[in-house]
Amino acid sequence: MIRLVNLNKSFRSQPVLQNLNLTIPSGQTTVIIGRSGGGKSVLLKHIMGLIRPDSGEIWVDEEEINRLREKELYRIRKRFGMLFQEGALFDSMTIGENVAFPLREHRKMTAKEIEKAVAEKLALVGLSGVEGKMPSELSGGMRKRAALARAIALEPDILLFDEPTTGLDPIMTATIDNLVIDTQKRFQLTCVVISHDIQSVFRVAHNIAMLSGGKIIEQGPPETFRQSTNKIVQDFLLGRLPEQSAQNT
Amino acid sequence: MIKTFLFLIGGKSLAFLQELGGILVMLVQSLVWTFTPPFRFRNLIKQMEFIGVKSIFIVVLTGVFSGMVLALQSFHGLRKFGGESLMGGIVALSLAREMGPVMTSLVVNARAGSAIAAEIGTMRITEQIDALKMMAINPIQYLVVPRIWAGILVVPLLTAINILVGIVGGYLVGVELLNINSGVFIDKMIKMVEISDLVQGMVKSIVFGLILTLIGSYKGYNTQGGAEGVGRATTEAVVITSVATLIGTYVITSLFFK
């Protein structure tokens, strides 16, 4: 379980997160939604320990990670996998080398075992046979799938997704959504997804949390979330401008 | 008016000190991570190849022409008081103490220093550095340490090549074109150049190797703002390193002559 307690973060005196509280249950997919520039990625980077909060607590199971030193954080991060918005594949390496990279760094495996594991992970994301290609030779959707293969290479307990479907066509969006669902089910992972693609959100989520004004203003399973009486939530779900909703009421 | 001017000076000074502090912090972190396993020899070799082997051609080219122009200039200067025979010594001395390390550092900076800033900068803006951290790999240890040690190790070797081919270039102009006696050229060179001159050149090249890789890495690592940011980081890395090299050569020379 991941718990964020009274989290505050400002950049140049501009508050981004304000007394934010959020509980992310284990073994489920929690999607955090909110407007662009609202602090969703900042929130995700706090969970990963890439950004330290100004105040508040971040708990991963029984460990308060915001108090850990950088070296101790590395131990925790081995439990995490992360799919970055643009994949963040190393462009000086082939796809095979990218997926093999965390295994080479953290597992004592022979070259043959690594090769087998890489083929396995790539097959899981439907990308068999692209080991020798460079990231620049792949399409946006393929790059994201390859990045997912790298993210699950160390078989993490927690998988984080930063806007996994942004910039993809509807078919590829559905493919990535199915991958998120399959991966979560197969490994019983705790998944945290940042997204503002509403269709995609309801497809993958067990829980939805909405971030607005630096706080979580609504949280719950998809059915309950859809029925929310919070005006900001409804405006967001229906893609309605705030002034339009004021006219309708 | 005066207040605005003072604010401007104060702001620039603070920014300069902040930058200097950041560079020193990166240097200390790199030293700490140098002696922390795992040791990344493969990355070191790769960087030595990139900074060193791939710079040989341009270092040889600039070295030959530096030696040739030094010979030509010193010949016409020395002829005024009949001192042409000193040409070999002057060419070798200038190359060993000053021209070799400075020219080598400037060309390696233009080629490899800029590439280091651009590569690490691109990795920063495309979240590849965050990806390293997420895989529990320290980016300073993985990216910066091998580059800094490669710079410290290969720039002196490139400088030695530069000095050597510079002397050959000076010899060709002096002996073959300007008819200086070959024996005199070599004799003066041996008599005038001392071990301490070579040591001075090597010390400079080690410092310059450190400066160009450290500043390139620092600027790349702290890149902000997309493609424009990468361009800015690259330009700043090259300009700051060039200025630091010229200031550095003066400081080191003055220390040697104390």
C-alpha cells in the first residue's frame, strides 16, 4: 500500500500540492486524473522519490520513503517499475539492450538467461523480434510497449505509468490499456496511472482519484466516481468548461 | 539607475556563485562515486574512445599547423637580430608549455565537450536520467564519472600527440622551407626544453581534461526547457570551458614560475 499524508510541495513559491492525502491500495490499479499542469506528474515523482516534498509523508508499505537517503531509496526503487510519458528508452542502446539493462545491473544472470528474459518480456508486450532495432526505428506506440517491457524486466511490485496513452491513436490506446490490465492481473501489481484520457481511465481503473487545486477532491471505484456530485469532477468527466456548467445550473 | 545597475551586478554575481557551487558539488559527488562499486570500466573505455580516439585526427591537424605557423612567425621575428638558430627551441618550448595543451583542450572541447553537454542534456529532457534513477542507478556514477576520468586520462595523451606533430610541422617549415640547419634545430630544441616544461604542459592538459568534461556534464545534467535548453546548455558549456581554459593556463603558468 502507498500512502501520501499531508503532502505539500511548492516551486518558486507556487504551491503545486497542498495538504494532499491519498491511499493507493495494493494489488489494484489506481488512476489519478486532473487537468494538465495540475501537478499529476509531480505527484508521481514524489511516489518514486525523484522529488522530495516540502512537508508531509510518503509511505510505501511500512517505510516512510521521504526520510530515506538517496542510496537507501535505490533499494525501494528496485520494487518499482515506471513507464515514462515518452518511454524514456536509452536512445544509444537497441531495444534488446534497453530491456536487458536493469537485468544486467541488478541480477546475476548469464548472457543466455538475459537474452531469454528479454525475449520473454518483449513477447509479453507483443514486440517479439525487435531486439536489434534502435528506439528511433519504432513508432510511438511500439516505443511505449518496449518501455513497458523494460519497466517489468525486474518484475516489480509497483508499476507507475505517466500518461501512457498520450499522443496515441484510439486503437493503440486500447492496446496499451489492455497491456496495463493484463500486466496488472498477471503479476498482481499495484499500478498507479496518471491520465486525462477519460475512456482509458474507466477501462483500466479499480480506483480513480481526482487531483485539483493541489488536493485529491474525489476518490473511489469507477461506478461511484462517475456518480460524484462534485462539480469539478463532473466538468472534467464531461469535458465541460466551468462557465458552461454555471450556465446550465 | 545606480540601484538597477547594482541589482544587475548582484544578480549576476549570485548566479555565477550558484553555478560555481553546482560545479564543485558535481566534482565532489563524482569523486565519491568514483570509489563506490560497481566500477564502470566499460563506460570508461567507451568514453575514452569517444573523447580520445575520435579526436586524434583534428588534434593532429591543429598540431601540425600550430607548429608550422610558430616556426614561420619565430623565423621572421628572430631574423631581425640574427637569432634564427633558436627556432627549434622556441617552437618546442611554446608547444610543450602552452600551445599544445591549450589548442588540444580547445579542439577537444569543441568536439567532445559540446557533445557531452548535448547528449546528457537530451537524456535530461527526455527523462532518461529519471529512468536511470528509477532503475536504482546513480546517474552521476553512470554518466559523469566515466566522462571525467576519460577526459583526465586522454587529454594529456592527445596533448602529447599535438606537441609531437607540432614539432614535426615546425621542423618541416624551418628545415625544409626556411633552410635552418637540421642539427641546429634539434640541438636547440633539446637544450632549451626541460623536463619541467613538459610537466607544466601535462599538468595543464590534465586540468583542462577535467574542466571540459566536468563543465560539459554539469551543463547537460542541469538542462531545462526542451530542445532550446539543450542548445543553450551546449553553447554555455563550450563558452565557459574555453574561457576557463584560458584563465586556467594563466593561473597554472604563474604557479610554475613562482
